[in-house]
Amino acid sequence: MKAKLILEDKTVFEGESFGFEKAKTGEVVFNTGMVGYPESLTDPSYRGQILVLTYPLIGNYGIPATDKENGLAKYFESNRAQISGLVVADYSVNYNHWQATKSLGKFLQEQGIPAIFGVDTRALTKKLRSKGVMLGKIIFSADKKKSKLDFRDPNQENLVAQVCVKKPINYKPSKKISGNKYWKKPKRIVVVDCGVKNNILRSFLDFGLEVLRVPYDYDFTKEKCQGIFISNGPGDPMVNQQTIANIAKAFQGKKPIFGICLGNQLMALAAKAKTYKLKFGHRSQNQPCQEIGTSRCYLTSQNHGFVVAKNSLNRDWKPWFINVNDGTIEGIKHDNERFFAVQFHPEAFPGPQDTAWLIEKFVKML
């Protein structure tokens, strides 16, 4: 079926459907990664967004089985597709991978996600880079009624509330893991779920930690634990005022606090800093980030549209990493060394694992 992506400036990109055939709106963003579309499509940070993949060939290795361990889908970053729509240049109808159980198209149809291929994604990406991300809508030729171009900005919604758990969940580490080289007794952390990726939870469980996963607006400061983690997630961080207030309260204690992506922005806001929206965001698997004060530069996996504003941190906080491409802040840390956060994804999936040592750094502090 013929399909169109219409941007809010009335630019039209035509293609053909290979997903669920129902019109949907969203914020149109692009990702330059070459692999990892199952992980990206199920990343809660993409909630409310129409995702454009710049790599030309998509779908060639299909979709893996939805096997679960500890209640977490093994090969996905959440238990369902989170994007509002998918746009690619070339869709591979025939797929081949030993773990594949279905095509990408079938998966999207089951998940209710519209998708189109045959689009000039190079031209589309160049437009988004020059004019910035914009709202868009995917519509179909079979629509009998004219679809209204009612562009809706997802960042005005509480997207975090849509993707987080509704009540606390406790995860026990695998029985195969007996203790940890850093401690004799089991340790417990609180994960504030703002849209946490499954691989973050898996990473903590692999260290033998007990994990209490709580909703974004839950008062976690009263929980017994040895550390606190603030997760990634979608949308404008300023929407999550209750989370910011709880983090500010936690700063009065001595427990280690670690944040990733949205967690970095929320911790900065709790420290009275400011955030702002980037022109087209960082969504890729090769963003270079330098640790300030050193010559060390790491390749990082990223997926965010907001960042911490330069020079907005108070004297107790310092920038920790910077993006080599545009100089934006990619990490912050407190003078006490117990509170720290990064804008990129050390747990990867997809992407390089150059900065996985940051997760171990947090674990060592418990």
C-alpha cells in the first residue's frame, strides 16, 4: 500500500507500507546506527517518535524470539515496540538469522506500528539536520477519510508515565551468581524507572545485585538499599517534577547515585541546573565523548534530544564528559564523588561497550 510521511512544514516523502496501516503522528528523528533495530524499536526513550533509520538496508536479519529471563525480554529493551512509526530506505522482505522467528514487518503489524520504505532517507535526514527535528504524520492511500494533519507534540505529554512500571517490582539475581568480588553480603539498589532499558537491569543483575524497580514518581528515599540509579527515558525532563524533587531529597543522604541519559538531566535539574532541547539530538552508536581533564575519548551509544546547559551547574557540580562533535555536556559529577551521571549509554545494546566500566564504578561504591 502507498504511504506518505508528511512533515509539519508540509514536506511530503512518499513510500510503501510494510507495517501496521493506521495513521500516526510523532516527532520525526533519525538514528545513524548500522545495526540494532530490534533494540532501538523497543527502547522506551523513543516513545512518541517516528524513527528514521539512515542505514539503507533494514530487516535483513528479522526479529528474534521474545524469550524472557527474570521477566525481561532477552533481545529487546522493553517488552513492546515503543516508537510511533518507522521510516527506512530499503526494507528486506526476506530475512536470514539463526535466532530470527519473524520478519520486521510482521512484528510491526503485531505491535500496531506503521512503517514505510522507499523513502529518500538521505534527503529527509539532511532536512532534519538543517531545520531541526519536527513533527510529522504517516498516512496511507487506503484511508477513505481524509486524515487531518493534527500534529501533536509528544514532548508536551508525560511520556515517562506511559513507559514506566505502575508499581514496584523486585528482581533477584540469577541463582548461578553467588555473591560478588566487591562484597560478601548481597547488595540492593533502587532503579527509578523513567523508561529503563532492559539491558541496564540485566547489567545490574549480572553483578549479583538485587534490584528494586520503582515508578518514576515513587518516593524511593524511604527504601532500604545501598545505592540509587536514575534511568533513561523519553521526553522533556522538566515534565517529571516529582522525580526531580525525590532526587533532590536523596542528595541529602550519602548513598551513591548514578544516572544515565534522562537520569543525567534529572539529576542536573535536581541540582538546580538547566536543560535545553538540541536541534536534532544525538541518536547513534559512534558519538565521541571525552573525559574532561584527560586525553581519553570513548565511542558511545546515544539516544536523547535534551542536554544539560553549560555553565548552569552550581559550584558543587562539575561537567565530567563532553561531546567532541558539538561540545555539549555528556556527564556530570558532584564534588563528593558519590553522585554522578552520564548522557550516553554505558550498557550499550546496541552500540560499543567502551564505557561499561562506569556501571562497575557504581557497583564498587555500594
